[in-house]
Amino acid sequence: MIEIAADTDVVLLDDDEHLRTALEQTFDLAGLKVQTSASAEGLLDALPKEWAGVVVSDIRMPGIDGVQLLEQLAAYDAQLPVLLITGHGDVPLAVQAMRAGAYDFLQKPFASDLLLDSVRRALAVRQLVLENRSLRLALADQKLLGERLLGPSTQAQLLREQISALSGLQADVLILGETGSGKEVVARALHDLSSRAAAPFVAINAGALAESVIESELFGHEAGAFTGAQKKRIGKFEFANGGTIFLDEIESMSLDVQVKLLRLLQERVVERVGSNQLIPLDIRVIAATKEDLLVAADAGRFRADLYYRLNVAQIQIPPLRQRAEDILPLFQHFVIQACGKHQVTQEPLLTAEQRAELLSHDWPGNVRELQNAAERFALGLGLAVTESTKNQLQALVGLPLSQQVEAFERALIAAELAKSHSSLREVAEALQVPRKTLHDKIRKYGLQHN
């Protein structure tokens, strides 16, 4: 069985032991890490994912020959470089293989420098291929994040960057944010952009579970473990094995449950209620809270050691009131969604007064409240301005006219930038201003654009 390390540069396949030994020495002297084998059996199973190396194979081998191997590798990864070694009589076959996708072929006997030059060029090409793939994946991730976490504000951009950076890690994450700020949306994005995306994402609102059933829900139970436990139950942690578990309102857990959760996080095992069997877990835990857990720990309501165990990496979601330039783009997005959901054919338009109402409201319910307001608006039910909004509008009216105009102008430009994906030409046309004037205002207000 071939074993290939991730840092192997060359896999050399040749049933001629003397040639294989000589070429292995050539690669070693050139500083290239090589793995050799007399046959191609098992190669596909041994190749590391997104391997950055090159395969050098003789054409004439027992079992899988070089041409058959090329076909298999092309199906596995069409951009994996394969160099073929051929005898004089196999040159036509090698030319055919080149047309089928082989990177190069060398006819025996060949100079070592010729082989090394071809291998180094192939390694360079392979590196470029993998870098381009990585870039495309990163761009796809950013597009996915942009669709889920809209907003042109600096805070929204920073949030997307944090999620993108943490999604590739296995570390547990603690999400801090007010009610309605989108904690589960962030948790799902972390899961969907991770290597666990194909495995379960299990979301639990700890605050919504009765104290009498929370242990059974989280950890599971055996039949007969307590009154009413007629059947064995698989808990949420066990069900999420291989994937991600999201614990919302973690601050509402009792201290007894916190102790069991701490043990689970430390040892990565779960024990069903009524059982002595430890079940190994491979999970990522994402917890969320709207409360300062250190303050809760000082008050004796939350274990400090559990806080530090959960807080390996942290994401803080800013409240909507701190990123006013996101309000109008988000509202428009939710209106479009609601119109589709309720089959509203004519999308309603905001008046200037309604935009001012949206921008001046403090949104205590954050994005969730904004989404509900957008759905009501799409159904023709108005904005239902609250007393808080009226008070803020009155406070805004009391400011100098220049400050009112600037606040409104900044929000309008930010909304158009988001709508047109930062196309200055489209924004200038929509707002009917010269592009130079628009550019000056964007710089003045510190707005983001491509």
C-alpha cells in the first residue's frame, strides 16, 4: 500500500528497481521529497486532498499501466501533472497520452537534469492551479456571506471577514449579540463555510427548553433512565456528531447542566442519562449569548471555567443602531423577499419621510425587528412608527439643518452603493449627481466601495 505524505513533491512509479533507486537519489539530491512504488495499485486512495505534487510514472508496468493511470488521475483531478517515462517503442503511445492530458513524457535514456527541469515546471504549474482554486473558493465564500450578511458598513464588512477567517478552523466559537441581531445566521455561515458543511448543523435554544428535559435533549437518555423514558433517546450532541452544534442563550443553562457541558467540551465525549458508556464526539460547538457572561459569572449564575472553555474564538455582532448605513439596504432586501413570499407583484416604494423614520429608529429588536417591519410594509400595512422613533425624529429635527441633511445624504448614498454593488456609475445615475461629486461625498462620509 502506497503512503503519501502531504508534503511529498513527487510520486515515482516504476517496476525497474535499479532505475527507481537511481531516480530516487536524483530527487533527494535536488531537495525534492519523493515516494516510490513498483506499481500504481492504491495510488488514488493514498493521494492527499488537493495534493501539491507531481506523479512520474513508467508507461509499461504490471497491473495498471501508465496510460490507464493517467485516465484514472484525470478523473480524480484533471489538473494533476503526470509525467510519463517511455521506452523507444512506446513513443507513439506517449504522444497519445500527451493529447489525453499528460504533462510531459521522457524517452529512456534521459538526462537527470531534463527530468528535474520538467518536474520543477510541473510543480510550479500545480502550485498556481491550487492557488487559483483557493482564490475561487474564497470568492465563493465571500459571495455566500454577502448574500446572508448584507450591509455596506465597516462593521458588516468586518463581521464577514471574521466569519471567513474562522470558518476554516475547528475552534469553538462564542457569539455575542443582542436579541434579533442574527446570531444563528452567523453560526450557520460558520458551519456552511467549514469542512463540516455536509454534516448536521443542530441548533438549540437553551432558553426555550424546560429544566426537566434539557439534559435529556442535550445528552440523550437510555430506556428506563427516569419515569416516562420508555425508549432510548439520542441527544442533540450525539446527533450532531461530525458536524456543528449551536447553543443559543447559553446563559440560561442551569449550573448543573453547565458542569456536564464543561466536561463534554473538555473530553469530547457524551454520556446518556442512565448510561455509563462514553460516546466519543467529533463536533464543533458554537455558543451564543446576549449577556456578558463574565458579569454572570461574578454573580454566580455562570461558571467562569465554562466561559473560558467556550470563548476560544469570539465574534461580536454590532447592534443595528450602530450601523445605520445598513438599515436601508437591509430593509429593501427584506421587502423584496416578503413580496416574493406573499406574491406581491408591485414592490412598494419608501417615501423620504419613511426613510427618515427607518434611519432614526433605534431598532431594539435589531435585524429581526427590521425584517418584520419590512414584511408589514410589503403587505401595505405601513411602518408602524413607534414612540421611540417619534422621539428620535424630534431630536433629529432639533439639530442644525446641515447635520440632518448630511445624515440623510450619507444613508441614501450607502443604500445605493449596496443596491448597485458599489458601481459608481449606477449610483451617480440613480442619485442624479456628477461622478466627481459622488466620489467626494463617499470619501467625506467614509463609505466603502470597490
